[in-house]
Amino acid sequence: MSSSELINEIELRKKAEEKLKEYENRLKQIVEERTIHLKEKSKELEAAKTKAEEADRLKTAFMATMSHELRTPLNAIIGFTELMDDATPRQEFMEFKDIINKSGVRLLTTVEDIFQLTYIETKEIEFYNEKFNLNGFIHSLMDNYEEEKENFHKPYLDINFRPGLEDKDCFIYSDPKRIKTILDKLVNNAIKFTKIGAIEIGYEYARKGKFKDYFIFHVKDTGIGIAKEFHDMIFDRFRQVEETNTRNYEGSGLGATIAKELSKLLGGDMWLESEPNKGSTFFFALPIKIHGQKSQTKAITETKKAIPDFSTKRILIAEDTESNFKLLEQYLKKTKVEIIWAVDGVEAVEFCKQDDKIDLILMDMKMPNMNGYEATTKIKKLGVKCPIIAQTAYALQDDEVKTFTAGCDSYLAKPIKSRELFTVMEKFLRN
């Protein structure tokens, strides 16, 4: 081989080695990139797995809590009902009755919380704004909170209201039902977690800052407080600060979640300030406009506790379930009202055709042969002027719209409480 050929061969080999080195470096780069990518994917998968396991754990804990919150009151209701008979001493009978009633209320609250959160998550909840006096509205809730103190065996707690505006200046336009739900959940928690001291409900109208022109409400207590690391947790759907088998406080743990979600759906937000053993203050800001003076609307007044006298009135109860009718009959017996019973919508319409002396109708919405919606529409078409109050068990799906569309004048959700029934009836029969 000549020297020139040897040089060419060396150069070719050198280029081949360089190319091989280039391929080797590229291969290393690809391997490194793939390794980094696989590590990232592995981290993502590990994080997803951890998140899924945590979600599964939380749901399991939540289901265990729900099982406890449903079975505990049911156990009392079924057990004490079984114990009650003709031989039960009156004092024990009254004690059992009180336990059954409180257990029923606790059970209803849990069921309503579950359904309400479901409707919030699926965006099936609707809002209905109206004009009302905010101070009068909150004052009307105070009696309920006094009863709630009794339910928790804490009659010694003080519950105070600190308004941010004078009565004449606080007529607003918003959804009182949803504001009531938010306040109820926060006050219920405040009573539950406060052993001594006081609870304050209040609001202010913000004229500057982040929430300018918002109403900022607060519920402040002197209870056990919440450590900072748990502040966000208590608003989570499946989280509770206390998630062990030694829970000291009853409840589903959904109150704060529902309250915050409703605040956000109303266009606002919720947050808290709290330290262990120094109490908690929950705030929620809502974009509510002040709506004129007293002459433009009416205030919401406090519910009267006295049993009304309807001795000159006649009402028609359309109800297919005998037990439900008998309950209403027992409630209304105290008012001395005359009662007519229709077992379905067809009978209700016939009674209205034959009798023009009916002052009010309590209309069940789900009945055989003809439901309450159809019966109401037919009765209104007859020219009957008396008010029709819907009574339905479909209260959690904002069924008010459907009842009002059918022609009903008001609405009661089952289970119906005597005080709520009397209040609605007084509205239409007081004259």
C-alpha cells in the first residue's frame, strides 16, 4: 500500500471513529433523556397512585363516618320506639319521645347534607333572589340557634348578633334561603365546638379593600380552635380534622364544605382565622347590593311561637299516605281548624268543585290517580281563589319552581314541622 493510500485509510478510519463517537454520544443522550422521562413518568405515576390511595382512604373514612351518622340516630329511633308501650311510665315516655325527635332531626340533617353537597357538585342547585331586611332576617334565625343550644345541651352559651348597618339601611336583594344555610352550618359548628364562652354572628359592609361593596359576614366562637395546618382541610369534601374511631364530636363534617361551596356559587368566598384553644372566626364575603329603604320592601319578621286560632277556617288536606295525614291532623287539631281529607288529586278536585267554602289547601305533590301538580292546575282553572300550599319530599332538588309553575302559592318540605306549618298558614289565614 502506498503512503497516499495509507493516509486515506487512516483518515477514513478517523472519520469512522468520529462518526461512531458521535453516534455513541447521541445514543447516550437518548438514553439519558429516556431515563429522565421515565423517572418523571414514574414520579407522576407514584404521585397519581398516592393521590388515588389518599382519595380512596378519604372516601373510606367518609363512608365510615356516614354509616356512623346514619346508623346512630336510626338505632335510637328504632330502639326507643320499640321500648314505648302502654306500660311505659309517663316520665320515661316523654324522655324517649325527646330522644327519638332529636335523633330524627340529626338523621335528617345528615341526609340533607349529603344530597345538598351532591347538587352543589353537579351544579343542579338554583338561586332565587328577593328583597329583605338583613337585620330582621338574622334576628329571625336567633330562636332556631337557641333551640340548637338546647340540642347540644349547652343552654349557658351566649349567642349574640352584631349588625353592621342600621335597620333602615340594610334592605338587600339576595337569596335568603342560601344565606340561612351558610349561617346555619357555621353556627351549628360553633355551638358544637364551643364548651364555654360565647358565639357572635355579625356582618359589615366593606367600602374598600379586596371585597369592596361586599357584605362580609362572620361567625366567631370561643371554642377549641383549629391548628393552621388544618385550615384548608376542613373545607375538603372528604376530610375532617378528626378522622379516628375516637371522634369526640358528632356530625358528617360536611357543614363547612357546604357553606364554602354555597359562598362561592353566590359569587363570594369563605376563609377562617383560628388558633388552638383560642376559638375560630369564619368569614364569608358575598357581593350583595343594598336595595333602598324600608318603603321599597318588607322586613322578614320573627317567627311566632304561639299556636294560632283557625276555629273559623276550613282546610282541605290532599294526602294519600294515612300516617302523613294523621300527623297533619294532630298538628292542626290544636288550631281548631275544620279539616277535609282527600286521598288523591282526583278527590281534591272534586271537593273543590262541590265546596266553595274552603279557605286553604295543603297539597301533597306525589299521589296516585292524579298527582298534586296536575290537581293544583285543575283547581286553579276552576277559578278557586284559596291558597294552595305544596307539601313534598322532593325538597332538595329545588322543586319549588315546579310547584309554583303548577299554581301553588307556597311550599313546605317534608318532614314538616308544626311551627313552619303554622307560620305559612298564618300568612294566608290571618285575615
